[in-house]
Amino acid sequence: MKRLILLIILFIFIGCPLLRAEEITLTLDEAVAIALRGNRDILLKSEEVKRAKLKISEAQANLYPSLTFTGVWKDTRDFYPKPDLGQTTTQFTLKQYLYRGGKTINTIAQQENKWEVTQALLDKSKLDTILTVQKAFYLFLLTKDISDLNKKILENTLEHLTMVSKRYRKGQVSESEVLRIKESLANVKKAYSASLNQAEVSEALLKNLLFLEETIKINPVGFFVYQPKEVVYDEAFLKAMKNRPEIRQYEAQERADKKAIEIVKADNRPSIYASWDYYSSSTTTATFTSSKAWQDYSIIGFTFTWPIFDGWATKSKVEQAIVDLKETQLTQEKVKRDITLELKNAYLSLGDAIAKMRAVESEVLLYEDNFTTAQGQYKKGIASSLDLHDADLKRQVALFNRNQAIYDYLIARVSFDKSTGGL
């Protein structure tokens, strides 16, 4: 009985993790959708966009009048000879700014531009996430292909070792030939093990980007398909200058900085507001009756204020705001140059990838033809099964080289699309 209990406990500790392991099938579009939905940087940027939107509402509140109520109760029993228990004073104040030197309007415009900045940062985070996930997904597919190819090479090498060993026992080959095959086998095993580790690392990278649990097994669904895309550099450049989030970010930031200068300048301009105040005062006597006093009254008026001299504080603030504007303009120029360089490099990389594709296509056709020929010779008994497997392996290597070239092309293409501001 004790042994049975121990076996059950052992099964719980060993078997439960296996039962918890889950395998999911993912396409590239599904992986991108999961990343956009759960990426923490995107979620944080989304909250910043919401905050910026609320800042606009906060600035717009200054366009509306404000109403304030103030109530005061005082204990007056020890201050007056008559038996007053307390005094209650209330005040209503209605205030509406008519002119603030342009501060309200410029503040609203500034917050709207800051909202555009946060929106551009959110779009940039989405672009970066999509590009990163696409690269990781394609890398995972490629590493799985590498491990599959290395497995076939390993099987082919073992087949060669079996054949050479038989020939060695018959005295048809020397021992050095057997040792050479064994050395090749050791290298192939090492390469196969390394490719399995690469596939595991690439899967872990993809799971990290998608915020998936470590116990989940990803089964990627996708193929390396070459779909040539004709691009024109001048059109791509214009598209990048229009669509890149960084361009929109610094254009909006420049407008916000210009509004900031006007906001600071308003500190030296006059302001006018209209107000209505209503005051009410009443007392409570020992007989617990309340009576209103003669102080109940209301006031309607206009207030005009103009700061004449503030020790040049506003002047210093304006100069600081101008410095902020110049820094934004310089950064904007630098960003444009960086985007131009990124676009140029992506364009050249895409051209190199297309040229590489044309080269590997001829190689695939060659080894496809060799494999077809080997199949015919095998059927006629001219070639052995090992010869057929060798031809098939060379064909598999050529197909993998094509997949790797397509991988390079896909990475170059998505990088180029990202550099133009669209994915």
C-alpha cells in the first residue's frame, strides 16, 4: 500500500508538468495579433495616449466658468453679550475669464499636439513590435528547417558509415575511410545538436515576445514563399517622410514647443475676468432660531490685472522655451537623416536579397534535375538506394539554401517596409 501511495505521489510530481504542457499552432498573423494585444510597451503607450487626451479636456475646462461655494460656521458665544450660539457665513462665486493673454487657447493647442506626440510614439512601438515578431517568427521557422536538414544529414551519414563498415569488413576499403566517416558523423551530430539548441532559443525568444508561458510549445505554421515586390526608392522616401511615426512625433513636438513659447509670453499680458459673488450671513441664538443679518448682498464686477514687472522671470522662461524649440528642431533634422540612412540601407539589402534569390533558383533546378535522374537510374537498377538518398540530400540542401535566401529576402522586405512607415 505504501509503495502504491509513493507511486501516485511520484506520478503527481512528474506527470503533472507534462499534463500542463500545451501546444499551440500559430501563423505569422496570429503571432503579430497576440503581440500587439499583450505587449507591455504598447499597453503603456496606450495609457499615455489616454492621459494626453484627458490633458486636452483639462485645458479646455478653462474655457468654461467656475462656480465656487464657501461655507463658514463660527462659535460666537463668548464674543457678544446677547446669547448668540454661532454665526454662519456662505458665499457663492461665479467666475469667467474673458481674456488671459492667449494662454487658454495656446494651452489647448499645446496639449493637442502633445497628444499627437504620444500617438506617434504608440505607432512607433507597434511598428517595432511587428518587425521584431516577424523576424523572430521567420527565425524560428528557419531554425526548425536547419534542425530537420541536419537530421537528414545525420541519417545519411549513418547510412554511409554502415555501407563503409560493410566494405571494410570485406577488405574493400581501408580503415582510414571508416575513421573519416566517423569523424564526419561526430561533426554532424554536433551540428544537429547545435541546431536543436538554436530552434529552442528562437522558440523561447518568440514566446517571450508573445508573453506566453514557458511550458507552452509553439508549432509555427508558415512557408518561405518568395513574392517579389518592385520598389522605387524615391517613392519610398516620400512615403517614409510622410508616414514614419518619428516624423509625425517631432512635427507635433515642434508645434507644441511653439505654443509653449506663447503660453509663457502670456504671463506678461493682461487678463480680464467677470465675476459674481453672493454673500449670506446668519446667526443662531439660544432659542435655536436663525435670523439673517443685513450683510446679505451680491457683487457683480470685472477684474483687470496686468503684471508690470516680475524681475525678468517671464523673459527667462521665454528664452528657455525657445531653447526647447531649437533642440526639437535639431533632433528632428537628425531623425530625418537617420531615417534616410535606414531607408537606403534597407533598400540596398532588399536588392542584395533579390539578387541572391536569382542565384539559388538555378542551383535548385540543377539538383532537382539530378534527383530526377537518380530516381530513373535507381528504377533501372543502375544506382543504389544510397546514391538516390545522396541525390535527395543534395536536393534538400539546395531547397534549404533557397529557404534561407527567401528568409533573407523576407527580413529585408519587412525591414524596408518598416523603414517607410508601414508593415
